[in-house]
Amino acid sequence: MGMVLSVTSFAEVTPPSVPDFLKNEPFTRIKISPTGKYLAAIAPMESGSALFILERETMQRSGYFYAGERIHVVDFAWVSDDQVMFAVGEQFVGYDAPSLTGELYITRADGTGQELLIGFRANDGQELGSKVNQRKRELVFASMIDNVASDDHRVLVAISPIKNSSMDSYTTAERMDIRSGRRVVEARAPVRRAQFGTDPQGRVRFAQGAGGDNMLKLYYREVDSEDWILINDQAATDHVVSFMGFAPDGVTAYLRASRDTGPDVVESFDTETHSRTAVMQHDRVSPTAPIASIDGHSVIGTWFMDPQPTARYFDDQHPDARLLRSLQASFGDAMPVSISSATRDGRFALLFASSPTNPGDYFLFDREAKKAQLIGSRREWIQPDQLADMHAVEITTRDGLKLQGLLTVPIGREAKDLPVVVNPHGGPFDVRDDWGYNTGVQILASRGYAVLQVNFRGSSGYGKDFERAGYRQWGRAMQDDLTDATRWLIDQGIANAKRICIAGGSYGGYAALMGVAKEPDLFRCAIGYIGVYDLAMMYSNGDIPQLYSGKNYLTMALGKDGLAETSPVNLADRIKVPVLLAAGGADERAPVEHTEAMERALKAAGVPVDTLIYRDEGHGFFKYEHRLEYYTKVLDFLDKHIGQSAK
């Protein structure tokens, strides 16, 4: 039975241009100051990003910080009534996103008092920004732990030495006075690569991390104790248990815990008895992000992606839970709402609402007036009626496994006899396709293509057994899931069997080329973007095998058996359809040698192939002009092979 969807006359809607989809958003995140006087926001620039401070009542700029080309503000928090602390990242060649540098800066709301609090650039002439004061240079990596503003000018930060050596490789949690820069160690991590968790009073109570074996350990400690108690060792229990946050009472903590079968669950941890009890679970999906109380000090619930986000609360009668449910009812279930920040007294809160047809709106909610005022949209030049909706589908594989998928159907079209792009996600592990706005998907849908995203076995969010079902199944069961999903499209009458293309990035690029090699008659074309095509090469090239933990990951998730016969580079003679390849010459994750070898193999086999390589790009195209050319090529390629120009 085919899907029947409500439609709008396509002639009534002019789709956004590709440049409209790709141009920078005016801002990416906004937070309100503790008193409500100011708003802080990250604003993307042509190269890098800036931190802007606005007066809430006038929305006029009060101050800003811009470090220069390739430097991005990645994270920030109000640490006093008029001071913002922020972490920066640098856009290094070879990577698609800024990498944190481990530096922490501070600025006042009026733009004065800009200072590098912790970092390697201090006192060496490399400081960012002409107005930045310097402190002593430290070869450490710093990050924020507790992002809630205090009234004593002290904040909690995590400090890790940049040069690892024996005990120095363990992270410390330190309380820093933002006026003097003086730090006092509050906790030393009992495990490498640690992250700390705090209670509602801001005290360090949990630590979690993993060594080179990638086995996660979770520790707990009592108030004012330096001794750590092991709660879970993945190597011993074969389960992952991680800290989510404390309940408002400060006695109960919430943990996310895996199970032998089925999704992860939420457990309560009694800090007095150390007992653990399952308190919340979902039939199909694992909990994702915790929901914080409005003051930010505790956790009152969690989100489940099934696939649309659904909020569930540990205590339905908690005042914050009741407020959030009321706000959600006002916006409707199709527009999930969350609170990004709030004032100290709780009167004003910043709400964020988004959906597949809305990239995101920020609202200022006045609890006294019970009114929400729109203060900014992520892409105000694109209207919801110009975007295609995303629908949940369920697919049963040949071995009976049920998969969740997301089907985006072009505006004005019934889900019947459509040209379709099957779009496998990257990863493939610790990644999933989520319901929500997706630029790449919307570009394709705006040009008349339906898009199917499938959370094949190995995807995260469905439990330990579902993810492990994908281990060492590259080109095998994971690939069969995509084949079965494509045949489902045909059987349902959604797809025109002669107008299906498979396209993906990273692992998705591998799956696209493997798809047309393994099922040469199923697809009419393939697009491989920043993909890996020679599995044996993954053990020798790129950044993954450079680390002990990376080598362990490859052994666990990829294996070493049968790599040649599941590598598209060796199967080019089976491919019968045109291929588009795209890669970055400086890619550290999927080195360009993969794409170059795949191109040579396709040409040797007589397969039509078009290749786009930018030597200064990495694992993903970052420059606007490169992304524009890439998507233009993709649309031209699809039009020729499954679109209006296809024969």
C-alpha cells in the first residue's frame, strides 16, 4: 500500500535557491544573561565566527569578540551578570568542523575586559584579537564543566595537559576565579579522557572516560571526598553506563545504561545507598539529551527520538515540567520546543523551536506576562511552506529486523512513482539520521526528489544489540539493509524503479559505491562524497589508525577478514551506472587516496565517472563556493540520470 500524504500545489510555491540554502545563518546559538539585560549569540562570519552581545530591550549590539579568519566561537556561557566565558576552535585543513583549541576567553557585555584566561597563545605573540589581554602561557587543554553563572566569580573548568605522559594525562577539575585567574584543584580524574559531572551545588561528583581500549568507566564520589567509587566498567560488565545529571533533590542522580537487548534505559542512582533502578525506558529508542531544569542546576527529564523528539519527565508534577508541557502544547507536537537558557529569577527564558520545515526560531518567553516574542530565526529568508516535510517509515529487513527510516517527499507530490535518492548516513557507528531540518535533504526535495534516510543496523539510538549487529558488516548486512529499504520503496509504489540513485558521505559514500557494485540493477547512479572505498587502506592511511584507540575501533567495528571483497575499489567491474565522486585533498578521516583509487578503478572498468576534488578541503566541504559548486554538480548529475533530463 502506498503512502498517501497531503499535498500543496507545487505551482504555488517557489523553492529557495541553492545559495539561499547554503548562505550563513545570522546566528547559531543564543543565551540570555542571568539578569536578563543581555543576550549573547554566536554569529557565523565569512571565515570564522564571532560572539555578539545585545541589549535585550533594544536588540542593539553592546559588544563583540571576533578573533579572525578560521577561528570560531564554539561554546560559551554567562559566568556573571555581565561576563561571558567562551571556548574557541580553529578550522584546520583536513577537517570539516572547527577543532577546539583548549583555550578559554572572557569578555564583558560591553566588549571590554577581553582576556585569554587559559591557553597556549598567552604571552607568545599569538593572542587572538587586538583587544585581548594575556595571562601566562600554559600547554593545557581547558573546557567548561559547570555552565551555570555563579555569584562568587568562580567557575569550574576541566584541565588536561597537551603533552600526555603518565599521570599528567589525567584531567583535573579546577575552580577558577575569573578575576585573578587563580585555580584550585577540586578533583583529579580516576580515568583517562575524563569528563566530569556536577551536582546542583556545582560540586564534582561523577567522572567518566576511557583509555585506549575505548571501554568506558563511570566513577562516583561523595561530597568532600577525594576517593572515587567505580560504578561501572564496560570491560567487566559489557555495558555502557553514563552520567546524565542530578535530580533537583541532589540525592538522586540519573544514568543512561545499556541493556543486553533493546534500547538503553534511564536509571536512578541513589547516592546514599548506591543502588540503581531503571526508571524510564522506551520500546524502540534510547534516551538522548537530558532535559535540564529552568535554572540549569538539575535534570528533570529526557528526550526520546522516535523519530520525532518527545519529552518525558521523571516527575510530571515538577513545576518546570508542567511549564514545558504547556509551552509544547502551545507550539504543537510538530514543533518541538526546548529552553536554551533562562534568567536567574526564572522570569525570562529563551525558547528554541524547530522542525523539518523550520530551521529554527528563538523566542523570548516572559513567564509573568505568559507571552513568547520571536527574536530571531536561523534562516528567516526561507519560509516553512517552501520546505518539504519529513515522515517516519518502518522497514522490515530480509532477516526480520525492523528499521526506522525518514522519507522526505517533495512539496506538491504524492508519495507515488517518484525519483528517489537513497541517502545513507556516515559513521556508521555512534551516528543516526534524526528527524529535523536537513539542508542537504531539503536541497534535493526542492528539486523534486524524494529522499529516504535509513537507520540501518549499526546506527546509534536503538540499543547495544542493534549497534553491534552492524559490527564487521560493512558491505554485508548493513548494505543489505539499504537494499531492502530500496526494494521497500519500489514495493510500496513510492519510487519509480528506474529513477533511484544512492548518495552518501563518509561511510555513506562507501555504502553508495558498494550499493551499485552489489546491486548493479537496482540503482541508476551513485554519488560518493568524502568516502572510503578501500577498507584495507583504513588501517594505514588517515587519522584513525594513528591512535591506539583508533586501531582498537577498527578491529572491533570493521575487522580484518574479507576486506578486499567488500571494498568498492575492487568491484568496479560490477558497476554499470554513472558515478559522481567528491573529496577533499586534505581529508584526514577519509584520505583523498580512496577517491583517487576509486576513480582509477572506475575508468579502467569503463564506468562513466565525474570527480570533484578540492585540495584545500578536508572531511567535508567548508567553503561556500565549494559547497555551491558541489551541490550544483549533484543536481545536474541527478537531473541527467533520474530527473527531468533522464531518458
